[in-house]
Amino acid sequence: MSARPQRLAAVQEAATTHDEAPPTQERWPRGISRRATMRISDILASLQIEFPAVTTSKLRFLEEQGLIEPVRTASGYRQYSPADVERLRFVLRQQRDRYMPLKVIGERLAALDAGEEDEPAPRARLATRDGVRESSGTRLTVDVLAHEAGVEPSFVEDLAAAGVLRPHPSGAFDSWALQIVVSAAALAQHGIDPRHLRQFRAAADRQADLVEQVVAPWRGQRSASSRARAGTLAAEVGELCTQMHTALVRAAVADLAP
């Protein structure tokens, strides 16, 4: 065979091989635009309703962990697509709703990217009082807490007097106070008064001290990425402490039931 027919055969073989090669698997979520035209400020605005506490530092930290991959312009600016927004929404929900570590979230995303798992693309939800929205910065008064929890204002005041609730200098309480009041009211139905709940506050403070020791190396650094990592680590370790406490209490009371 002459050199020309050999070259022609090689070209035809390469073309055939290229045509038969499987297409590249589209990353999850599929079917959503990947045209990167959104800036970080646009991303924050898109997530603000459901995740008002998310920051630029948080986005950059998630990027460093390989969970999102924004496009870089020639000038070095990050640009995101609608698909990136939905991917971020998934990551943030797994952290908030399931307290899932970033490593596990990354493994889930890898499985979704490979088509090994299926998950509908998340959509934005309006913030409500049922916990969908992270109410950072929200302050609740004694009267509002009492009304929302269905108790008398004096009950909220008793919790504060016992040290179970800790008001801010303004005298108001953060959003976590509502869940504490609701739980305390349920325990009161069994004769457990606010003064009996001091041990819960003491135990929580000790666990918070442990978490603080874990995140201290990251909090001590000045970079925004380190501070974001500290926040993520605090949430993960704090949830592990909660799970440990729950398991210990359940084990301790297991033999009390007939």
C-alpha cells in the first residue's frame, strides 16, 4: 500500500474512533444552563432568600474544596452559571438540613456527576419560620417568643432568669431561643421547670468549648477562607456533639421503659 492510501486509512480510522467515543458526561445538575454570566454578587442575591448568611468567603471556600468550579475571565474574575447556583444550593442544603460533612457532600456530587445517583435539581424556597431560612441577625422579644411558643411571657422570663436563655444586651433573643422555649414548654408539661434546665445549658456550654478548641486554629487565621472553614467545621463538630449527647441520653433511659 502506498503512503497516501495509508494516510487516508489512518484518518478514516481516527474519524471512526472519534465518532464512536462516548460523549462526556454532563455534570449535575443536568438540563440547566451552564452559560457563565453571573458574578459573585449575583450568586449571593440568588441565594439570599434561602441562605441569608452565605458570604463571598463561603463561596470561595467551597470552590477551594472542589464543590463548585466557576469560570475565570481573562481578568481573573469568577463567573457562575445557573447550574452553579443550583449546585451551590444543593451543597448548602446538605450542610444545613442534614449536617453533612463537605467530604461526604463531595462524594455525593461525584456520584451525581457520574450518573450513579439521581437527585432533582433544587429550587429556591421562600424563607419561613419553620427553619428553611437561617435567621441570622433576627432578634425576638419576650412577647414575640411567648406568642410564637404559645406560653406566657413569665415563662420566657423564668428561662432567662435560670440562665437557660441568654438575651442580647438589647434584651432580645436570637432565633434559636424559640426552639428552646418550645422544648422547655413541652418538658414543663412533665413537671420539669426552667430551673431544672440549667444542667442542659451547662452541658451545651461545655460542648461549645470543645468545638471552639477544634476550630481555634482556623479562627486565628486572617484569611476569609480560613474563617469560612472555621464556620463549616464548627457546624459539623457541633452536630456530632449533638448526636453523641442524644445517643447517650437514649442509652441511659432505654432500661426505664418496661
